[in-house]
Amino acid sequence: MNKLNKYADIISGTILFIVACILFIASFSILQRASSTAIGPQFMPQLVAVIFAVLSLCIVTSGIKKVCNAQSEQGDFPVSVKEIIPVVLTIALMIFYVAAMPLLGFILSTILYLFFQFIILDIHWKAKVYKYVIIAIATSGITYYVFRHLFSLTLPTGILF
């Protein structure tokens, strides 16, 4: 295992943590308009930044454990193309999700994103496609209801919803 691969999780986790901190700090510049909601427009970016930071620290911790365990292992192999394809597809899908949000709206773009993400992550095709459709629709609907009606936040609307 070369040195860059050996420390990849530590490096990427640290970079992601820095990005999360920048996002958290930048969220304070979002202006709050006079409204009756208890949760302002800063809430969601700050929540995402905190979750992002926690997950990046998990990546760093995992990377440290991997480095410690790698010292005792012999014959490490580089990452294969088969392992990289889901990562590249996930990044492309995230870009599509962000680009489709203004046109399709939250509900439809989230359903599409979740459905295709489930297909990408299910390498062995153990589950049936209709389960993915049901889970994607339910998750999107529940998330929309919680943020729209419980938190009184507006989510992007598209051509249908």
C-alpha cells in the first residue's frame, strides 16, 4: 500500500471536517427575515454542517484504525475499478440531484435520487425494485411533511410538486 492510499481516509476526513466548519460558519451569514417560525433559515445548513463534521470525524477515526491495522497486514492491493464505479456514480447522482432540485422540486428529485442511489449501492441486487420505489416515496414524503409542516420551512417546488 503506497503512502497516499494508506492515509487517504485521514486526509479526506480532515478536508471534509474543514469544509463542514466553513459551512457552519458561513451559515451565520444567512439573513433571517421577520417571521413567526422558531427555526430560521440558518437551521438546516447548520444541522447539515454538524452531521457532516461528525461523519468526517468518523472517517478520520476509521482511517487511523486502518493505518494501525495496516502495519500488521501483508500484501495490500490498490483499489479496483469495480470499487470506484459506485463512488463516481454517486457523485454524478448528487450533482444531478442538486441540478434537478429547482426544476423538479424537492419531492420528485428526492424520490429519483433515492431510487437510483439504492440501485447503485445494492451491488448484489438482493432487494426487489418495487421496494426501492416504496422506500424512496415514503422517505421523500415523510421528510417533506416534517420540514414543511412541523418545522414550517419551505422546500423547493418544481413543475409537479
